[in-house]
Amino acid sequence: MDTITRINGNGQPYTTDLPKLIILGTYNDVALEHIRACTGLDFKHVNFGNMEAQPTEAHQIAALLMTYNFKTRYYNNWDAKNTLFLKSDHHVGFEVDSICVDCCNHNHIRTNGLEPDSRLAC
């Protein structure tokens, strides 16, 4: 299995295995077969309607990100050890530079006292 070496905040290198990939939501069998054919990743349905796969080679992650548009969030903590969460972008997240306070409230995003006419950067 490939590994990744990163540099921490103190300038020290550290090495981890490739992160587990979790797609938030589900795809149909045709899409899953397309992902497998393009990347070699075999996503399986898991809890809460999500899908997960464990890459063995770094190029699998690169191929996935070059084939599909995902928003990503990496966690390495108590709950999610070395896990990259992927969420379909739907061509909106990348295009949006900021959102209004009403949109923040609608999406349960904390505004920490922003004024009603303020905007939050995305």
C-alpha cells in the first residue's frame, strides 16, 4: 500500500497510510461501476446511506478527483481516523464565493453575530 508523507505545523515530516474514502450519499450501480473502471476503487454501501473504499495506490485518489467533482474534507481525529470525506459538488460549491446570512441560517451554518446584510465567504 502507498503512503503519504506530510509536514506538520512544527515542520516535522510524518507518514500515514492512504486515507479511507467516504462518499456522503449513494450512487447507483452504473456510476459505481464507472468509478471502479476508472480508478480501481470498489465503493461499498455502508451506514447512513454512504459509501466507502480504501485505496491502495495514490493514483486511485488522483483518478477519482480528476473524474468526478467532489467537495472534500479530511479528518484525522477520534471519530474519523485518516478519512477523506467526499461530497458531490453539483457545480455550485466551486462557483459560489459568498453566501448571505439567511442562506447560512437555512443551512445551519453558524454566523457568530454577523449582521443581516453581511456575507460569509465560501
